[in-house]
Amino acid sequence: MKRKTIIRDISWLSFNGRVLQEAADISVPLRERIKFLGIFSNNLDEFFRVRVATLSRMIELSGRSKINMHLEQSPEKILEEIQSVVLEQQGEFNNTWESIRKELENEKIFLVNEKQLNKEQQRFIQLHFEEEVRSNIIPLMVESIPHFPYLRDKSIYLGVVLSRKDGSMKRKYALIEVPSRVLGRFVKLPSPKPDQHFIILLEDIIRYNLRNIFSYFGYDKYESWVFKLTRDAEIDLDNDVSTTLIQKIEKAVRNRRKGKPVRFVYDKDMDKGLLEYLIKRLSLSKKGNLIPGGRIHNFRHFMDFPDVFTKKGQRKKPFMHPLLVRSPRVTDVVLEKDVMLHFPYHSFNPVIDMLREAAIDPNVTAIKITCYRLASNSKIINALINAVRNGKQVTVMLELRARFEEEANLEWKIRLEDEGVKVLIGIPNMKVHAKICMIKKRMNNHTIHYGFVSTGNLNEKTATIYGDHCLLTSDRNIMADVNRLFNFIEKRKVAVLKSCKTLIPCPILLRRELLKMIGKEIKVAKSGNPAAITLKMNSLSDEELIYKLYEAAIAGVEIKLIVRGIFCMFTENKKFIKPVTAISIVDEYLEHARVFIFHNGGKEKTYISSADWMVRNLDHRVEATCPVLEEEIKKELKDILDIQLSDNVKARWLDNDLNNIYKRDKKEKKIRSQIEIYNYLFQKTIKHTDQTGIKQADNVENPVSVS
């Protein structure tokens, strides 16, 4: 039977292919291209740790119980297709890296190995090895160890073959973990000329010193190759009723480190005997995900490549929202009027400032907030601790199951509780992904509520690189529903969710309302009147909603989609009365926002949301979808989406074949949406400051353009 949707995992690989395109794009600054290689590598690591691991588990389960397989296709076939796509992308990656290396050399930046050093550099790395590296490595003579040593996920290893040139001694195998977690991956070398930069990788410093490391054994030939192992990172929470959720998560995080291998990446020139030995000792299958690569692995470290570049990128500093420029207190503005912050263009500081103001305001009695992924030295947490020290009742819903943040959030829990904060840890079998905050304040013998609803995490670091929207509001209806969401999280009564009148929460309500709104557009289109749906999100994979969008396209509804990542919808179908426009934008900032606009017979409904159109978000998470009520903000959001839909520099068409073809028109003016949105929002601030006579903050830089 012909598929009606694109396989989710293959679609995700296509997204990562768009990341790789950015690395290959010669118009992107060299430093950013190297970062995109690192992002591609890191993304792929997580894909194998989570998605490939899940598919492997499906195969194991299929022999024991009848389960509904992934999108009506067997996981075995999906894994085979993944292997094929990954190998093809690995070839593209290697070619891109070789091209970048040549450009680095043109910029007089040289990444050298242990065989390309001059005398001064040789002396330098010998000394560096003795002073910094030796104490951080543990050579393992693996053949003499009865139980093969545990190899850590995310680490790289040197597989070493020791031998005599004359063949007089039996070869031995050894392993060395490269201590990049402790020492970093890159070391700057002395350069012959002031305008040159020589850099060596940590593993090559170890390679140079192998004779020194293994001198005890009497060998005179030392060969080595890098490899890495990727492990299953899915967390299993056992059903032991005698343990708390905290204990289960702590145990699961420990067990994650011992997850089954799901990928083995190695230097394609590795000694055949050593390769066979490793495959056997690690119990790997030759039919599994064995990925031959180049000399260098773990390119995720290249996101931290030394800043030795003379040409810098165009990234601009965020600026203040125009409504907040003239006011010393964010709270005063929000109590009068809704404010929509658009990150990373607008500064994240007003979110922190609003919490700081609440912390010291004698009339504020309580703060409730959800936290999912926090910055390492979170200013959000600091403001909340300040609030509880000032006598406020502070409640934090801290999602302990946020993937790869479990350990950090467990630590935050301890710190918050030590300060007297009430910490909620979620709902069984359901993550709390909504980004909401409610502040309770007494004014003129009345209690008022204000706060925010956001599409992105409360993380001041990622807010400078993630595209998100955050509505600061004191709207009574919105805040009443935010309060209901917190009540649901605390009391876990579904009736509380169903009583929401303005917000559309997940689970239960959002799927139903989306189907209803799409259905209304279908009805209008069939009557011959204008009908349209514009959607922006990270991922679109929910089959029921995709089928409803198909129905809408067949009825003549105009559908425009901006989807950064997973996209499982076929956009080309002869039955569609109007062609579906679907693009993905991958650029300097990560497009993370979710915005839904329905024409609604000319009375447009506009929403921001924390939820993607995926089963996990709609049915298994607590999410918040918030209507935008002020016409000025509605227009602003629509203008931003229109700019993105007109992008002809960084947008790619999302077609049926996942070709990632750039949306280009040589006759039209170049529109790079992230730059144009910056200019659009910046001009609003300039116009406002001109009218009020107030200067913007000194950290605002001039807008930029694409020629």
C-alpha cells in the first residue's frame, strides 16, 4: 500500500541535511560553517541515541508482542533506510570538511596532525603532554582484561596497535579515551609567523606520544585510529512502587550510561584486525550501524573551534521592545497592555526583570512558573530564590524528564527546595512542556494576576539564538486559564483542563480544536469563499492532522507551512485545488516558534503555542496554546510569517522527495528572513524612540541587509 505520509525519521535526516547545506554554503562565514558541521554531528549523535535506539527496541518487542509498528512500516526497513541516508550524508560531510580545510588554509589557519609539526611545535606538545595530558589518560591493554572495559557515550577513543617492525613480537591492542571533556579538543601551537594560526587536536598530541606511553613493552611501531560509540539514551522508569519518581530518574540516568550500543563510527583506514576485534568484544552486528568515516570524529566539538578568524559573522545584539524603552518597570507596562517579545531579536531581559520586580514588590504574594531547560547559571532561578527570600510563595514546576536535562534539573530541585521553593515534579507518564508563569499581586484591595505564555524555554542563553515568541500579559481570561493549568499540574484532575475558556491546553483539547478549526476552513472553502491556514512549527508528524490538512487542500483551502524539522506531509498532489506552500528555514538562528493562523471567515484567529503537531505533544504532554487578542500584535506576527514565507535565501521547499531545493528567484530581491525580521522589528523600536525622544540602549547595533 502506498504511503500517505513521509517516514518521520527519514524526514528528520532530511532536516539535518539542511544543516549540512549551511556548512557547505560558501556565503556563510567560515567560523559559522564549522559550527554547522558541529551542529550536524551533535544532532546525529542524539538521533542515534534516541530514535535509532527506539526503533531497535521495537524490533526486540515485535517478537514478543503484537504492536502497532511505526507508520505502518517495519522498523527493520526504516533502520535500513536510515543506514543508507546516513552513509550518503557522511560522504557529503567529508567532502564539505575537506573544502573547509582548504579555505582555512587560505585564511592561514592550519589544523595539523602529529606528522606535520616543526621542531618547536614538537617540543611544545611533548611538554604539553607531560604537564596537562598524561595525568588524564588511562591506557587499557584490552586483551588482558577478562571483561571488556565500559566505553563511554559521547567520548572518542584511540584504538592502538603495538608491534615490532621486524615482526619479532606478537601484536597487542590498547585503548585510550581522549580526555576532551577535561582538557578540550583543540590546542593552539606556536606559529612560525604572526599572521598564521596552527591548531592540533588532542588525540594527535596523544598519538605523537604513544612511544612514550607504551615504552615499557619494548615495541617500536605504534599505529592508532579514532572511533566512537553511541549508546541508547532513552530513559526507562521502572514500575517499582516503593521508589519515588526522583529515585527512578536518578537510577535511569545512571543506567543510561550503560545503554546498548546503537552506532559505531570508526576511521575507515583502521587496521582490519583491530576492527574485527572491537566488533566482537563490543558484541556489535556487522549488519548494524557501523559507520566508516575519516580520521576525525566527534565533530560536535567543532562548535567550540578556536576563535582565530579575522572575518566575523553578522550577528547583532538584541534590542529592547519599543513599549519597554520608556518604562523603568516592565510590570507597569504589562498591567496596562500586552507585550509580545520576539526572540532573539528582542532582549530576553524583560522576562528576567519582571520576575526580579515581582521578587521585591511588597504587594506580590505568589509566583508560579514552569521550567524545562534552564541556563547553567540561570538568572530565572536567581530571581525566584530572591522572591522566596522576600517572603513570596514560589512554586516551580520543574520537568525532571526533560531529555538530557535530567541531572541538571535534579540539581536545581535540590537548590530550590533548600531555599524554600515549592517544587512540583510533574505528572506520571506526561511531561509538562508548557512555558507559563503567573504572578499574584494585591492592588487596591483586589487580587490581580499577570505573567506570560511563551513558545520557548526560560533560558537566557538559548534566547539569543532561538527564534521564539513570549506574550507578557495581564489579560484576566488568559491568566485564569494559566492558573487552571497550574491547578491541573498540582491536582491532576482532567476536569480542570476542560474548564479552560481561552487557552487551549494539551492533552485533550488542542487536537479537538485544531480539527474543528481546519474543518471550518474546509466548509468555507467548499462554499466558494476565501479560506486559509498558515502554520509555523518545529515538527509536523501527526497523521490525523495531516490527513485533515489533505482534506483541506482538496477542498481548496490555501495552506502555507513553515516547518523547520520533521515534516511528514506530502505537499504535491493532483487532487489539491490549491498547491500547498511548505518551506523550511535553516539559518543562523534556530527557528523554534509555533504560530497557528486560521482565516476564520475574515476574522482571523491567531495563536502561539509550545506544542508541535506530533502525537507526543498533543496527547502525552501538558502544553499551552494561547490566542493573540490584540490586533496590533496579530498583525506583527502575520508580518513576521509573511517575511519568512517570502525568504528566498535560506528557505528550502519541502517537497515529496525531500530534495531540500533552495527557494530561489533570481529576478526578485534577495530576502533573508532573519535579517529582514531584525530590520522590521528594529525600525519599530527606532520609530517609537524617535516619537518619544528616548534613545535606545547602547548595546543596539545598526540593522543589516542582504545585497
